[in-house]
Amino acid sequence: MAKKDNLTEALKKHFGFGTFKGNQRAIIENVLAGNDTFVLMPTGGGKSLCYQLPSLMMQGTAIVISPLIALMKNQVDAMRNFSEEDGVAHFINSSLNKSAIDQVKDDIRSGRTKLLYVAPESLTKEENVEFLRQVNISFYAVDEAHCISEWGHDFRPEYRRIRPIINEIGKRPLIALTATATPKVQHDIQKNLGMIDASVFKSSFNRSNLYYEIRPKTANIDREIIKYIKSNEGKSGIIYCLSRKKVEEFADILKANGIKALPYHAGMDSQQRSSNQDAFLMEKADVIVATIAFGMGIDKPDVRYVIHYDIPKSLEGYYQETGRAGRDGGEGQCIAFYAYKDLQKLEKFMQGKPVAEQEIGKQLLLETAAYAETSVCRRKVLLHYFGEEYLEDNCGNCDNCLNPKKKVEAKELLSAV
Ligand code: ADP
Ligand code: MG
């Protein structure tokens, strides 16, 4: 039974949920107490609520820094659905015209607005800094905080300007949130945001409902994937390819084979892209063939498989991309195709880049290769990468545990003597 206290009541009142998930309660209490807070929680764990609920319970407006316009829009729409009050959540970004911005500012001044979402590009604009200096700010939330780190899977240089800008606008408590838990990224974030002393809340990153498998990539790969999709008819799946060209090509191949598939990559015009995304969300398409541009913030709970046509550039990216399967807790199959020559290709792509970046890129690739080639439990290796120890000997849900490669144990050698 949930405790009947103020927090639980507020949760019920504002969001209609009966209980907190994971360590949401402890996190929210820490934010309400005015402390700096660092949250490491896997995708789907419920990070948004950790700043949304306190913002509604505190005086002033919480400034939420979030990397993508699409993400902001989804979140603001969701908040507005929850709330009866107008203007409880707003965003400022380049898509708004002058009169829309004036409306937002009026709502903030009136105290109605509890959450203001901004992209770092907008936050650093002089006119916005000027405006925010006059606003009563409850706290700052930095969502997708791994964007700060070059070791993260989605580095954005603008994210490094957040701390100086916050100092200019006015210091308030900070909550940083990410689903990227490698120790390097964690350290970068805390250092860059000046929150080394923050209380850290780290949840387990194990997704026990996800099945992990690596398959050798052969000339037969297209047929293999088609067969897989057909044996999973009616289920939703994502296929990640490294290049836009491959995305287009493979989506066409699937279509030619009678599969309802659509492409998605950042080179498509934005209307086509969002219409393909919607078609996938509304289940008019079963399969989306995409580059990694697809997925951040997309909450389709019943994706049943994620296939990597090419080996990803980092284990972190792999974890995030596979994490889009089985968000409802149901089955999620994660199959990646691996060929050593793909690694070489990736390494070659990096050659034009600055040396430091190449070094990071190579290190990340090596870690991915080690994962692909291991005969150890995949879950154990993945979690170890996130600084987490997985204690079971057999996870029962990866290729290496279900079909152990024949190993000659020292014991067997001895007994043979
Ligand atoms: P994250 O940002 O960690 O990936 P979200 O904040 O998008 O996760 O939340 C994932 C889903 O969990 C959302 O659909 C959200 O409404 C739901 N959720 C969050 N907290 C709770 C809760 N306490 N009870 C039930 N559902 C929750
Ligand atoms: Mg989130």
C-alpha cells in the first residue's frame, strides 16, 4: 500500500498515478529540499516526473533544458493534458513567432507557468537571458544531460554553455537527468554542471525483458531479416542502419517484399519524417528503418524488436537503441549483425575528424567489438560497462546464456587426466 501523504496525493492529483516508480520519491524529496540532484535512470524509468511534480508543488517556474524541439513539444502537450490550468507548461524555441512568445512571457509573469522548456540554443540567446533574469525560477532541470559529454552518445557543444548561462541568469538548484550511465559520462556531467556534490540517484540499468543476440553478418543478411520480420508479423520493430542511403535502400527492399516499412533519417524533409514517425506510432507501418536520428524521446511502448543492420558506434548507443524495445515490460528482441569489416569501415569514416575525437571514437568502437565477440553473458558485459555488477551466472535471455559456446573448463581437463 502506498503511504497516504502529501507527495502521493500530489502525484495522484496531478498525474493520476497511484504510486511512485523506482526511486522517484526519494529524488523528488531531494529536489523539493532544494538540493542539487543527479539522476541516472534507464529510458522509460520515469525521469520527467522527477522534475515535473516538484515544479507543480513549488513557487516559481522550473526551467527545463531539453535538446530537441520534438521532445519539448511532446512533454508540454502531455503536461497540458494532465492539467486543467492554461499555460502550466510552455516552451520557447525557434518555431514560435513573436505573439506566441509574448503569450508565453505573460503566462510566466503571471505565475501560471510552472515549467518552461528551452533548448540550450534558445537559453543562451541574449533576449531570453534578459527575460529570465526577471523570472522567479524554482530550479533548473537539465534533461538528457549526457549531451554535455563527448563520451555520451549524443554530444552537443551547446550543452557545455548551460552552466555559465545559469550563473548569468541566477543560480538555483539543479537537477540533471540522463539514461547514460557510464562512469566517464557521469563524471563529465557533474564536473561541467558544477554539481560534484549533488546527491546521486542511480537505478539499475538491467532490462530483464530484453533478449540480446549478436549474429554474424553475411551476404544473406537481407533475407535473414525479411524472414525474421515475416515470422513476427503484426509486431512493431525498428531496424537501425548506419547510413541514410542504406536506410532508403533497405526500406525499399522490405516494401518490395510486402512488408509495411518506412524510412526515417535526418536527411529527409521534416514533414515526411514526422509523417513516417506518426505512421509507425499509429501502427500504419510495422517497421521503421532508421538511422540513430530516430528514437530519442519516442515512447512507443510495444516495440517488439530492434535490429541493428550495422554494428553501432558505441555500446552506449547500442544500449539506448535496443532500449526502445519492450518499454511496456513485454518481450523485446535485440539482434545485432556484426562483421569485423564493418568496424574497419567505421574507423575509416573517422579519419577526417580531429585526432582527439578519433581517439574517443576508436575506444568506443573497441568496446563495442569486445561486446560483439564475447562469449560471456551479454547482459553482464553491458551492465559492467555501466559500472553495474550483474551477479547471476546465467541471465537466461541472451544468446550466450541460452546457447553457451563450448568452452573447455579446467575442471574437465583435470577429470580427463
Ligand atoms: P524517461 O524520461 O525516464 O525515459 P518518461 O519520463 O518519459 O521516462 O516516463 C516513461 C513513462 O512512464 C511515461 O509514460 C510516464 O507517464 C510513465 N510514468 C512515470 N512515472 C510514473 C508513475 N509513478 N506511475 C506510472 N507511470 C509513470
Ligand atoms: Mg526522458
